[in-house]
Amino acid sequence: MLVFARSATHGLRRSVIAGAALACAAALTGPVPAAHAAESDRSAGSHGTFGVHRDGRPVVVPFRTGRDGEALVTLTVAAPGIDWGTPGRESAVLRLLVDGRPAGDVVVFGATPTERAFALGTLRKGRHELSLGYAADRSSPAGSVVRVSRLRTETVGTADREHAAAANAPVLYGRSIPGVPGGATGPFQNAISDTPVLAWYQEAPAPTAGHRVLTYTIVWTNEDGGTSTPALMARWGRTTDIEWAYRVEVDGRGKAVPGTAYFQSPDHGTKLFAGRYEDGHPLLQTCTLNNNLCDVVDNPMRFAPAAVERLVDPKKTAREEMVDRHPWVYPVMTAEVRREGRVVADPPADTTTLIADPQDYLYAVIRKTTSAPPPGAAGWNGVAIGVRIKGDPTLYRSDRGRVDWSLQRDDPAATTVRLPHGTRASDIVEVVAIRTVAGVDPGSTITVNGVNRAFVLGRDDRPGRAVPVRPKPVTLSAAAPEAVLYRR
């Protein structure tokens, strides 16, 4: 039995209600009914595989919530004939409705069955209906059906301490602006570019005793503006876009404190939220090519990825490692940059737009601290990662020889190192840390405290075999600017 998977790092207990659906004859009039509704939030009903057809009627799944709270759904989806990496075949979109009201769009990226999780909104205890319809107006023409299996619903009850995180999570609306690679225009461009796919939250104490500050982060499949693709790979270790979206203080009952809600506005600003709420959920809209937000919504696409996973300690865990928990995102990430023409076999050394194939990189996260003096206008110290492979004397560097692409920030930082095509994890014989200097050297020392993870992508574009980089802390200085993190 598949239930909604919670992060091991935040202690939400699992209480599930099962919704089940079976395929029914397309000749039926009205919505296609599903099989049995679950009877309580601790029972598990039957589940099967059913199809939601382009030319068919929506499939309706009855379900029961055993208590008031925030409802979530987990389902596995696949769309034969769809391929996110091929123009004209990018996606099939399901439209979810709960009791007749819109809950969200599910962008399905291909034929491989993939588990996804979404918020369904605030529901009262009792019986409800989840409708799944094929949204032909926002789907690529190549698809005709979405296969759905292992559908499960869950309720985070109002008595749970964790209810505040689910109840205040933002709902995101789609983008409709010009300038998207490939010429996508109109209100459905997030069905083929920069799709929101994941969400999570962090919490921190508020100045008022018993209050908490909740911060929500969204992951988009890419960003069509902003940081260049090779700089993203060097400085952030990915081509997905990860942005904090919404922040609010909640009281001891989990209710939002008036005047404390902020969102990330255009130009990476921080702006007081003045938009609409839906049962306590703020409504935001992607409104720039680099996925910043506005609090006025007018787009028909609606995204509500479940925001119940928690990043517990950002001083130890990089945001990119939250994506690692969902390895299906990597093939979507790589397919999008290939489709948009940002991948070539041998990108020029001075390129600011192109990268090599994403399989040709080591993906790493390091933790480091920088001593005084702090960086100033005259200069700063950073770190690059260097890799050597067997039979090759070249030192391959994450910053590609550009100091502005090295890692300056001291929180856990992700980066990538381009390696020769076909390099496997077993070919890596040495990983080193390199102190860099931008401008005038302020004289800081840098301690590399650890490497959280290091891997190359497999042939399926998912994280492959890990490189066992587990160094003891090393300190870099002007006199000793390089240190070995791994050698075999």
C-alpha cells in the first residue's frame, strides 16, 4: 500500500484516507464514477489504475475525511506519447477539482509512472469528491490519456501542530508573459516551461513567545530569465529554479498574524502580501521570467504542490538536497534544458548561455565557513571544487576558471563540475577544494566542514552512484589554497 510520504526530518504522523478509482466505460453519461470511498482517515480502500482521456469525461473519486483539516492527495501518473524533451509533445495536464471547485493542475511530463503530491485545500469532516479531468486546452497534442494509479488522500487535522504549515501554504497561479524560449505565449506557458513542481517549508522562532515564522519554497523546472545556465550549474548546482515564495508569522494556534505576510516580488524583492486568500491560503502568481511573484492573480493555471515536507536545518542541508528526495525531477530538469537548446556537446569556454550534457557533471554540496575579515567591495574569498579522473592530469573546476562562478556563500552550497563525456563515478580519483580570490584578497581563511553528497547522473538522468566524499574538515588559506577532500 502506498501512502503519502513524509520527510523523515519533520515528525508529522501519517494518517491516511484512501480514495480508489477504476476505469469505467467511456459511454457512460456524466462524470465517470470511481469505485469505493474510504470510510475513515485510518482505513485503506482498494486502488487500481484508471485512465483520464482527452475525449472522455472526468473521473470522479469519492473519499471521506475523518476530521476537519487540510487535505492532500498522492497519485502516480503517466502519459503515453508525452515527452517533456520533445517540442509538441511536452505534457498532458490533469485538472483537479474538489467538490466542484478548482484544486490544481497536474502537469504530466512523460510515460514513466511518477508519484506526485498535491494540496486539495481546506475540507470539513465528511464525504467529498475529487474530479480528475483531461485539460485539453493546456495539453500538448501528442497525448490522449493520463494513466492514474495508487491514488491516496490524507488529512492534516486542525489539532495537529503541523496543521499551520499546511493551512498557510501558498497557492501558485501560472505565468503569462512574453519571452519564453521556443516562443510559448498565452496563459498556458507553464505547461511547457518553468513548471512549479515541488514545495516545502521552514520554520523559525518569532520574536513573540509561542509564535513561529513559516517560510515556503517553490521549485520550478527551470528559469527562462535571470542567472545564465552555466552560471546556475557552477554557483547553484542545478538548472531548476528554487525560490522562497511566501513568509508569514503564525500564533500558537497556527493562525497567521496580520501584517506579517511577505512574498518574493520581482527583482527578488520582499513585499508585504496584499492579495486574496482562499481559506487562509495566499494566492500568488508567477509574473517574471525568473519566477518571482505577484499578489494579483489572473491566470487559469493553478499549482498547489503539497508543502508538507520541512527543511529542518538550513545550516546543514542545502535546498537542492530537498529536490534529491524526488529524483524524478532530474529527468524533467535535463529534458527542458535540452529541448530549449541550452545543451551542446562541447560548449565554448567563454559561453554564458550553454552547458554540456547534464550527465557530464559531478553534482556536489559542500558546507563551509569563512573567517574574518568579511567580504568587502574590494574583494572576497570563495571556493571552487576540482576533480581529477584516472588517466587524465587535468583538474576540472566547478568555476570553469571564472572566479565569479565560485562559491561565496557559507550556507550549504551546491555546485557542479563538468567532466569529460562518459565519465563514471568510479573514474573519479580525486576531489579537491580550491580557495578563490575575487578582486583584492581580504585574507580570509575558509574551512570546508564537509561534503553532503556527490553524484553523477545515470543514463536515466536520475542521481546515480554516489562518490564517497566524506572529508575531515580542512582549512584553506592564502598560503595553502588547496586541500584534498577525496582520493582513491
